[in-house]
Amino acid sequence: NVPNKVLIIGSGGLSIGQAGEFDYSGSQAIKALHEENIQTVLINPNIATVQTSKGLADKVYFLPLVPEYVEQVIRAERPGGVLLTFGGQTGLNCGVELERAGVFKKYGVKILGTPIQAIIDTEDRKVFSERIAQIGEKVAPSMAAYSVQEALDAAEKLGYPVMARAAFSLGGLGSGFADNKEELKSLAQQALAHSNQLIIDKSLKGKSVGEVMAIGRKFEEAFQKALRMVDESVIGFDPYLKEVDDEELKEPTDKRMFVLAAALRNNYTVDQLYELTKIDRWFLQKMKNIVDYNTSLERIAPTNLTKEILKCAKQIGFSDKQIAVAVKSTELAIRKQRKDFNLTPFVKQIDTVAAEWPASTNYLYLTYNATSHDLTFSEEHTMVIGSGVYRIGSSVEFDWCAVGCLRELRKLNKKTIMVNY
């Protein structure tokens, strides 16, 4: 039953909610199929991706990810199977349209991985809500709407505030919160321009507004690393970036963390902040630890910094620049003091198997919360500075460049180190 040839719907153009992760997942799918000696055919109009690089897929079609073109490729290549779930929302929508048009059945193409009905059930907000209810999972009360008026009627029954979520849309395009009829009307008009279905949920506002990944051995360490990764101008959990504002503390925005830091500096208690933000007290206490330590550093003269004080600061994620600002010194001076104390980070491997068995990976991070290195670099290596986070003008094409560079260095038998967050 294993097909000899598989068609992969690629990642396509990048957009919010659909970025490099689908280039990565598609690339891994191609590698996995090659290991099973299965021929791969890829459709992806984005030339600046890793998955379209020479040496991965057996055949690459640089064509739009729309049903008409995909059917042409199926007609020409006659694959035995197709993978729909490695192309993000574009790939899912295209696959659903092809299934409804009977294209897969017409050419005898088997849908591999997630069944098409499961894709439809999860993309259709109403059906998904019903399926979740069937298995007894608790979810926010919700109603489906197909017009602005239906959305307004649903909100009246559920009670404001509500959250509107568009189905079958890239990154939830057109979704958002509404506190009243006017806000919902504007939101629904925008959402229904991108989707024919809108689900109106009773708002449970207070969850996340974005995400960033950072790795450390303490929450404080990972948290401060994450803040610096998002914005290079931020030195850490800085209590001086924003003013205290109770209303801003109630709204989950990308700047709320710094309002929270300012509130902690102004002696707001963990309980007060919990009532305003609804952020779990455990996290609030960890944030308080950072601000309290920053306050203690501000009372210390640069010449009185001991090895232990610097070590504690580094263990909870303080950068040299952040320490320098607190003690009114310079980043270079702090770095020199730290090196004079022989205070340097340890290289640790990321455990990808949750300690179920010994892990040996090439994923590494630096931490001061350790006493030994997981590995050493005894040979000469070439370091490649990676692409970092995606932004307008700096996106997957630089990921592609870095991967290409590493491959060429490997061909020259050079050992490589990739630095990327």
C-alpha cells in the first residue's frame, strides 16, 4: 500500500501564521520520504525556500498553490499519494477544494497522513466546536455566523465581550476581540471579506498575543532571553521602558510586560497584579525576582561587584549591558570584570526526548545555571551567523542562504557552528 511517488503541497509564500515552520516541516517530509525510497514531487511557487533547493525533492514545480495548477501536476505526474498538511493554511485550503472537486478520486491519489475529513472538521469552526463538545472538552460557548447580522445576534445571546474567529483564513486573518456592537460590526465586516464563516466565542481574553522561544534552566533566564530576541533594543525585563497604567495591565499586548515591570518597581504586589492581569502568580513571582534583583544592583557601585553578585545576575538572565545600566557602568567594563572572575557560560545540549533516554543532538544553548559543558570544541569550526526572526525584508530567503552556506562548508569537510534563535 506504500505509494512509489508522493506529491507534497509546499509552503508557498510567507504570511502571518504561515512562515518558515512550513518550509522546515516540508523539508523534513521530503527527507523522510527519501529514506523510504519514495519519489517526491513538490509544488511550491517560492524559490527562496530550503525545500525547493537542489538535492531535496526529486521534482519541483514552481507553480501557484491553487487547485487548477495542482490538478495539472497530478495529471502529468500521477502520484500514488499526496501530503496536504505541510503547506500551512494555503495547502489545507487547496487540498479541501481538490477533494470537494473529486480530483483525488478521479486520479486515484491517496491522501496520506491526516484524513481529509479531519482537516475539514478542524477548519470549519462550527464543526470543530461540536466535535470538541462530543469528547467532553470544556470550551468557551460559541455560535457560528455567516453574515454581519448573524454575528451581532450571536453576540447578543452570548454576551459581550466576544471573540470573532474566521474559518479557513491565513493566521486567523480578520479575527479579534469585540467589547460592543460597533466593534463587532467592524470586525465581522473585515472577517467576512476573507472567509464565509465566522465563529463568535464568549471571550476568555487573558491568554497569549504572540510567541517567542528561548531556552534556559530557569524561567527568569529564558524570559529575559526571549525579550531580547523579540527586540534588539530591549536589554531585558526593563522596569523603566513604560509607565504604570492599570488599564494597560488589563489588556494582553506585546508591551504589557514592560508595564508590568514598571508596576513591580512601584511596589505592586503579586496579588494586585494577578487581579489586573490574570497572569498566574507563579510567573508573576518570577518576574518580581528579576525586578527585585535589578533594584538591588542599582544600590551597588561597579567596584563593589563580586563574583557571586555577577553570577546570580547571569543565572536569572541579566545581560552584561543590563547589569551595566543598573550599576552605572559600561557593557565592556562589566564583561571584563566577568572574565576576570572566570565567569563564562556553559554549553548544554537540548534534550529532545524529555530524559526518556540519553539524547545526542546538535541543538545547543548557553547557560550560567550549570557546572560543566555537555560537549567541547576540540577541532577548528566555522561559525555561520543565522537569519534570526522573520521580519519584512528579512525572511526565509536568509534561512535558505544560511542552509546553503552550511552545505557548501560541509562539502569542503569543514566543521560548522550555526548561531540562530
